[in-house]
Amino acid sequence: MGVAQFVAAPLALANRGMLGAVCAVVALAFAWLARVLNTPSRVYDKEANSVGREYDAWTSEGILEYYWGEHIHLGYYGEKERKGPFYGGKDFIEAKYDFIDKMLEFSQAQAPLKVLDVGCGIGGTSRYIAKKFPKATVTGITISPEQQRRATALAAERGVSNAKFEVCDALDMTYEDNTFDLVWACESGEHMPDKVKYVEEMARVLKPGGRIVIATWCQREEGDKPFTPKERDTLDYLYGEWTHPYFISIEEYGRIMQRTGKLQKIVTADWATETIPAWRHSVWVGVWDPWPVIRRPKLWWKVIRDAWCLEIMHRAFTNGLMQYGMMTATKPATN
Ligand SMILES: C[S@@+](CC[C@H](N)C(=O)[O-])C[C@H]1O[C@@H](n2cnc3c(N)ncnc32)[C@H](O)[C@@H]1O
């Protein structure tokens, strides 16, 4: 063995060892990151009002409003938009207005005079309905005082005088029985710790002859196909990351509505196909316009977590673990 070989052989070994060590560190770092991202960070806590607290934070940060506009719900994408590149040119926020129009159509409501928006966010839908039906009075309720404040300010800014907002727990509403012609609940059921009470309360305040409409994320019915351990893990993550106690199936919502004894002509549907594009679309709007986040390093980690959760949601809705529940019914005139 020459001197050169004598030196090169251990060097090559050392280099290989170094490369191996770097690979191991990178692999460990990825494993750690995946573990951290997959561990829910905003687990539902009724005592601490985790839902109100998180929406307060989202509202005062303003990032959600910047990207999602006045609507904290998914958008509706027709066939052309689902199949075409770049969502067929569909604007992310326009898709949310389309969703409301489709939900209104689904509800079969005809010129309601008193409307209750249960879990109203910052009031985008309440104001939209108030403008669409100028003779109506729309009441939006939320568990987040910051949302109530922002919704009220936006109504004043937009000159919408027939929409008002209150902090009120949907599970313990102060309204009289038979008050509203239309009870609207868009993506609030996910946060309810008692889905039976949620539906019963809405059925109680609905006027005979009025319409109730619910849009909410649901998990598939287990039936004779129990969740696999992997599905269970995914659900636990999806519950805990955005402070949901649990989800139920569309079929279970239908049964709960039936059991209230107050609702009839119950119709249910799954709008997963029409809403799935919204998950990744919401990541893309951030990628196209990242500056509001880049300027605020304090929010980076939260935004990374949210983008991760949006992707897991996309996959869960695509593989059928999750479904997009749409439910509507009326209250018979005899109640
Ligand atoms: C995903 S946001 C939907 C907001 C709004 N419906 C929209 O479409 O823009 C969920 C809303 O449900 C409200 N919420 C959750 N739990 C609630 C409760 N127990 N009582 C009243 N509102 C509640 C939250 O405060 C938030 O406004």
C-alpha cells in the first residue's frame, strides 16, 4: 500500500461515516418534525373555552381574515373548477360566496324574516343573507367575543343595519321557542361537545314552517367497517389540531334530527366532492401571496401547522374518512 492509499482509505471511511451521520441526523429531524406536526396542539377543552380562545386569537391576528376573507368555511367548486387547472380560474373567496348560495338553495328557505346564524364567525354569511333579504333581521351568534366585536364592526363599515351579533353559546341559547324562520349553521357543529343538544336547541328556536340547514365536517359512519388504527390516529389529530371535541357521521346527524321529534322532511347529502378543492386552494393562496406571514415571524410556526392540517384534511376528505355533511329539514306547523 502506497502512502497515498494509506491516507485515502481511512479518509474515505471517515467521509462515508460522516455522510451516514448526516443522513441519520436529517432522518431523525424529519421524524421528529412529523411527530410534532402530527401531535394535536389545540386540543378541545370545554372548561378553558378553547374554541372561543382560539377564534379570539385567529381574529385578532387577522391572518385568517386576510386569506379567507369574511368567511370561515370551505368554498364550492363546480365540475369545471374541480377538473380544470388553477381551479378553472376560480377565486378562492368567490368560491365561499358560491357555497353560501348553494347552501341557501339546499335549505329551500324562501324570503325568511328572522334568521339565526349559529356559529357566525366574523359574520360574513349573516351580512350576506341580510343584504339578500333586506326585510329580514339576521342574528349571528358566536362563542368568541373577538369575533362578535369584528362582525359588529364590519356590519357598521358595510352599512348592514339588519344584522346583529351576540356572544351566545349555541348549546344554551336565550331565544324563545319558535323564533326564527331560518336557522343556519355553517361549520360550527364540528366544535360542539354535545351534537344532540346542538340540534335540539336549533330545532327548538325554529318556527313551525321554518327551515333549518346545517353544513358540517363529518367522519364516515363506522357501521360494519370499524376505523383502522391509522384512521383513528388521523381522526384524533383532526379533532385536536383545531379544537374539535369529536365528529359524527352524516347518518348520525340525520338520526339526531329525526329523534328531536320536531323536524320533518329531513334531507342529508355529502358535498365532499364539491368542497375538497378548498383545502389545497387555501394553501396556494398563501404561497402566491406569502408576505403578510413572512413579515410576522411569530406566526410562522402556527401557519406551518395550519398548512399541514389543511393537507391532512384534504387527504381525509379525499379517501372518504371524512365527509362534508349537509342537512336540512323543516318544523311541522303543529309543533
Ligand atoms: C369554522 S367557524 C364558522 C364561521 C361561520 N359560520 C362562517 O361560515 O364563516 C366556527 C364558528 O362556530 C362558533 N362556535 C363554536 N362553538 C360554539 C358554541 N358553543 N356556541 C356558539 N358558537 C360557537 C365559533 O365561535 C365560530 O364562529
